[in-house]
Amino acid sequence: MVTLVNSDPERGTMLQGRALVRRLRSRGDMCLEKRIGMLAFLAGEFLTLTNRVVMRWIRLVPVGHADVLAARQQGRPLVFVGWHGHNFVNIGAYLKLFGQDSRAVIMVRDDLGGRILAQFARRSKVTVVFLGRDPSSFRWAKGVAKVIHLIENGYDALLAVDGPEGPACQVRPGAALMARRSGAVLIPMVAASNRRMDLVRRWDKHMIPLPGARTVVHFGPLIDPLAQHSLPPKPDELREEIGEALLAGMRQAELCLDSASLSIAKAAERGH
């Protein structure tokens, strides 16, 4: 019998050291992942509580709400599109106005911010689809395909068209492509508040209404990619139309903070 003996003790020691480093890194990554998960859970719970308190103590004024209900009664899938900086109000308003009898889905990036929003969404009974971190990855494409499938099966999608990281108020192509493929009606949704706090250090200048504030949530004008056109709109054309509708909605929402302008808008809505 021949016994093989390691003829290079230094090499054996080096390999053992590398294996130990890999194990320590793996344990460190697991500990870091647990800490991130706990932080996301706690921050998501705080966001949920804050949103419920704020939405209870503001005066929420929906404008264009009837058009959304009419589109829903037609059985068309709906994709709500807005600015990332209005997420706090838009999601809270959606839950208050439509959440009791609706199924909704959001997409989030798999990072700390996305996990915080996911915890808030799950506590609000909103379905969450994680996209990963790289927009060019297979996981991202698979997540988008899953959201399109859910839209086709009756879910409302809530999309921030300039997310997840900006630039602010510049429409990215995802919502237009998803609406075309799912046959959904696009619902531009923006908010304005007469007493608010803007998180100016964030890229999206996120808006948080203060208690007692009058907060207008403006819906429309609705965009139907399947409307009777000579040719279906191209994705870039649809993307431009979304941006114009959101900017027009912001101007209208700001005007509606004034009581007289709000009365005119409500009267026009009833007449329509």
C-alpha cells in the first residue's frame, strides 16, 4: 500500500486559509442579509403606520375619480402611472378609494428601499413583484412579464414611471410597453397638497402631506393604447403622452387646491 503525503505543507495551509475566509464571508453575508431584512421590516412597518395616520388626518379630494370607475366598469385592465415622489400619497389614495374591492400589484427593486416599500405594500394587501437590481438581467425581465400577466388577469398595476432612481419627472419606457402588451388603460395619477413636507435630499423630492392638509389627487386624462387610431401609438409616442398627461395633471391639481377652482373641476366632472 502506498500512502500519499502532501509534499507542499505551505500550499495546504494556504488552501485551508482560503476556505476559512470563504466560510467567514458567507456567514458575514448571512448576518448582513438578516440585518437588512430586519431594517426593511421595521422601516416598512413605520411607513405603513405613518401612511395610515396621514391618510386619516388629511382632507383627500379626488378629481377625475368617476372616469376611473367608468373604465373599470368596462372590464378593462388598469395601469396607474405617477411620479415616484408622489408614491406616498398615490398608494394611500388608491387604497382608500379603490382598495376594498381591487387587486393591485407593484414592482420593486431588490434593495433596501424596495424591501421597505414591499413590506408596506404587503401590509396593505398589495401584491409585490421583485425585479432584482439590474434592469438588463433575466430576473428583471421575468418580473416585468409576471406583472403583465397579473394585469391581464385583473390586477391594477401601480407604477412610478420615473423610478426607481430617476431622473425625476422623466418617463421611462416600462409603463408604455406594459400597457401595450397587456391592453390596459393608463391612468395618470398625481397629487398636490396645500400643507406638505418635501424630502428635498431625495432625488424625487418625495412629498408627505401634513395633518389637516387639503390634498388633491388628480386622475387623467385616461390614455387608451387600443383606442381607434389609424395605427397603434409607438412606445416613444405613448411615453411622451404619459409625460404630458402627468405634467398637465400636476398643473390641474395645484389649481384645484383653490376652493373656487376645485368647485369648477367638480362641476365639470359631474357634467362629464
